[in-house]
Amino acid sequence: MKNKKTKIFALILLVVSIIVGLVVYRLRSKTLQSETQVIVTLSVKAFENLFGDSSCAWPCWQGIIPGVTTRDEALQILNNSPIIVEISTRSNELAAGFDSINWKWVLDDSETTGLARSQNGIVYEIQLKTNQSISIGEIINRFGPPEKINIIDCTEVPEGEFRYWCGILYYTKKGFSFHSSWAGTWDEQDLKINPSDPIEIIALIKPSTIEEWALFNGLDISSFNLRDWEGYGGLYDLYVR
């Protein structure tokens, strides 16, 4: 009888230890996931409004396709869209044939802005401000590493307290790029690119090479600080020096 009770007690201890082990494992797994994955802050609907769906995926946005949609068609699409709050148009007097459409739109509960640039009546670029609601980690998890990354010193006030760095992650063959920025003191050498760093602007374009994109925009590609994606870590060591 004593042996039977001992066996039952041992069995209970074994079951309890297994349950405790599973709980610890699950909690540890959750902690690891929270450290390696980026939390999505947008609602499902807002995600669809930003990224599109199978009927209109990037570089298409809300039915506007860079290199295909005319300026007038884009204006009509925006006027009929329920997420657009306000629209304004502007012609570029410095360059004949170039003009733009600006708009305010709702991304979840916050208002942000958008811009469509056109040349000779055809939209060639869409820019969307994200209100920093998506991160570099989310973008790379979704689309993979960028073709190239370009980080430059974009400090406007040399006498200021902070030094600013602007970066673009290029996916030009897929038809988009992402803009982000970092700030640190002038003697700071350990600035890092992290998965949680916010994306500030999304640029949608007609799919091309970086060289073709630069040529179209009148930019000198040789002046770019183009680097291969080396992952997260020290900004200076990986992408500046």
C-alpha cells in the first residue's frame, strides 16, 4: 500500500513538473518572440489601406499605379476614396510638365499626408507619410532585405546639439523605398539601426533599377553612399565608415 502511495505521489510530482516546464517554456518562447519580432501597431483595415491587397499591391496604392495612372485618373480616384480628407494640386513652375497632388488621409485614428508626383500627365511617384506607425523590422520581415541602403549626414544646423542621419532602404526593382532617420550627439559613435526604428516615408515608384531611378530624377548615383544590407547594429560601422 505504501509503495502504491509512493508511486502515485511520484506520478503526481512528474505531471506537475511537466506542466511547470511547459509553462516556463511557453513564457520563455513568448519573451524571445517579443524581443525578436516587431509589434504591429496598425489595425487590419489600416494595414490594407497602407499596403494594399491582391487587387492593388505596392507599388499600386488605392488604385494609383506609378508609370501607368494619369494625373487626372489619380485625382478622380482620390476624390472618390473614403479615406481621403482633403486634396490640393500644385504645378511646378520651375519644370514644365511636372506637377503634384497633395492630400490628407486617415491612417487608423490619425491624420497623415500623401503626395503624387506626375510628369507630362503620368504619375511617376507616390509618397506616403506613415506617422511612424510601422518599423524597419516590419518592412524587412514582410519584403526581405533591401537591395541597397543609403545613409548620409543630413544635419541642417551644424551648431546644433544633435547630428542627424537620413537613410533610404531601396527596393527599386519591386517599386518602392523607405525613408528613416537617426539622431545622436556629435561625439556619439554607437548609434544603432534597430528593428523597432520607425519608417517615416514610403515612396512608391515604377519598378526599375536604382541607376534608372536616379537617372530619371536627375541624380548622380556616384554621389550616393550605397551599401549592401548588413543587418541591424552599429550605423557608423555598417553603413557610414
